[in-house]
Amino acid sequence: MNGPLLKVENLTKHYPLGAGIFKKSIPVIRAVEDVSFSVEAGEMLCIVGESGCGKSTVARLLMRLVEPTAGRVLIDGTDIAGLKKDALHAWRRRMQMVFQDPYSSLNPRLTAGQIITEPVENFERLSRKQRQALAADLLRKVGMSPEMMHRLPSELSGGQRQRLGIARALSLNPSLIIADEAVSALDVSVQAQILNLLLDLQQQMGIAFVFISHDLGVVEHIAHRVAVMYLGRIVELAPSEALFAKPVHPYTEALIAAAPVPDPTRVRLEAPVDGEVPSPINPPSGCAFHPRCPLAVDRCRIDVPPLVPMSDGRVVACHVRAPATSISAGECLGHDSFGGLGKQSTY
Ligand SMILES: Nc1ncnc2c1ncn2[C@@H]1O[C@H](COP(=O)(O)OP(=O)(O)O)[C@@H](O)[C@H]1O
Ligand code: SF4
Ligand SMILES: [Mg+2]
């Protein structure tokens, strides 16, 4: 199959605020604005940004848990919005999600074995023997003993519960896992174990990941490419090494500069730059980062900067650091050749 596994085109999600009976136009929360990226088979794409910048909304849009206001999500070139029942079922097998809080996403009344074999049993009937063999296999894959299949979630540690959530996601042999803050609720040492498990799965089973985190240190540890979001938009998308060695967007630069050097795994992005994160209901004009940006010029208050491709395979939206030249962002968005791992990549 040529082309990326997942391709997201101009994805936008506005949540209406109230009914707006007396108003001509209903105010909206601009959760996601014109987001485009792709994910190659086996790739680890990380999405990073402060709380409220739209990361989870992107995840929900990818899983079709919410409908987009505009834009498309394509799997192997097929728009998921147009899928009918059978095709939708087949697609759901290929894309699975791992959540931040494994406890609330696991049924407390089911045993570990029942939880992880449930997705398969939604598709086919398993005998008791088959179910036990599958549960044992999945538990081994996530580094747990098969004996654990008889335990309830309440009898497991936080790390074990997250392993269970991953085992459940693996049960249908997905091509892509969306992990939304999947390690954020865990202690640092457990975080590292889960990250290593995800890396093993990506490397050994060739599973692609959209790994969402507000923690830059975590992202640096695992990403092939990183998309930095600010107020609903991607402001920089770059190969991980290039991004951390030389951030181009002033926001990315501020995030990385805020990283404590001795322990880069503990970077928190809650308030990495001066000033408040503006409201997504009434975002600043032009570049939404301009009220906080030390480099802002007049144009920044007027025009939204387009994502401009740079020579090293990254795209950046900044009038000052990445001025639009002969290659326009529009041309870039329409570009069909999405570079893969180690290749010259765009989105
Ligand atoms: N169901 C919803 N209804 C209204 N607003 C929402 C809804 N979900 C998210 N939002 C808003 O959209 C913005 C982005 O939220 P979210 O995607 O959860 O961000 P993140 O995951 O980066 O913290 C926030 O302002 C949030 O309040
Ligand atoms: S476009 Fe202007 S305000 Fe936005 S990041 Fe660049 S310099 Fe700063
Ligand atoms: Mg979130």
C-alpha cells in the first residue's frame, strides 16, 4: 500500500456554546483548527502542547468519537466519514485507543482476562480454551504473568492496569494505536516501563502510534516526529531529533528552553511561557501566539501564519522564523508524498 497509513486533512472542530437564540451567530470553542498531518505504518508521531490546546479533541476525531466541523481523516486513503457498517467494523479493528486513566476505562466487574478478550469476542465467539490462550498471550505481550487473568482491576497496580489497557488495545492486532496521555497518571519509574513497552510494540510489531502528551520529556524519549499544538493549531511539525536540537517556532523554543537539563524526562508544560493561554472561544487575531511571543511584529496580529515547509523536513507556522517563500503552505498541504521514517518528511 502506497501512501501513509493515516492522513488527516484540514481537521477542524468547533463546539457550539449554547443555543444562541437571540444571537445571529452562535459563539464556538475553537478546539481544533485546520490540522493536517500523516502517520506512516510503524511510525511514532507525538502530539504535544499545553492543556486545552486540542490534543484530546484530535484523538476523538481520529477515533470518530466526535464528528469534525470540517476536514477529513483517511485510513489507507479511505475517508472514514464515508464508511458503511462492515467497513467501519473493519476499520475499528485497525485503530485502537489507550486512555490516560486505565482505572476508569476498565470495567471493574470483569477479570483481566475478560477485559482483554472482550474486543475479540465482539467480533467472534471464542471457546473457554481459546479465550484463556488469547488472554495468556496478550498478558505476556505486555509483560504480565498469565496468572493475572483472574484478577479484577482493583487488585492490580496503576502500571499493571495500564498494561491491561494496552493488552486490550492489542487484542485486535491494530495497525495504529492512539494513546492519549497514556503515561501521565503514572509514577516516573512506571512511566518509563510503559514507554519502553510501547516502544517494543512499535518496533517488534510495527504498530504505528499517535502518542499524545503534555510532557515534552516523555515525547523526546519515544517520538519519530513531533507535532507541537498551540490553541487548536499545529505550529511546528518536525523530526524529533531536529525539533529538540533546533526548535524553530518561538513557542516550541520556549517549551524546550523550559526543560530542566539534568532530568529532561520531567518537563511539565503547564506554564512554559509567560502569560496566560488565550481562550479558544475568542482566540487572538493573526498568530494566536502573538500576545506571548517576544518576536511578534505587526503582521503577526493580522495574518494567521501558514505552515511553511523547511529544508530539513519540518513545517513551521511563523511569519518571522519561517516566512512564506516560493513554496506556499497550500502546495505543501496538497503534497501527496508523505515521507516516512528516516526519509525527508513533511506532515
Ligand atoms: N465536548 C466538548 N464541549 C465543549 N468544549 C470542549 C469539549 N471537549 C473539549 N472542549 C474544549 O476544547 C478545547 C480543547 O480541549 P482538549 O482537546 O481536551 O485539549 P487537550 O487535550 O489538549 O487538553 C478546550 O478549550 C476544551 O475546553
Ligand atoms: S508569527 Fe509572529 S507572533 Fe507568531 S510565533 Fe511567529 S513571530 Fe511570534
Ligand atoms: Mg487531553
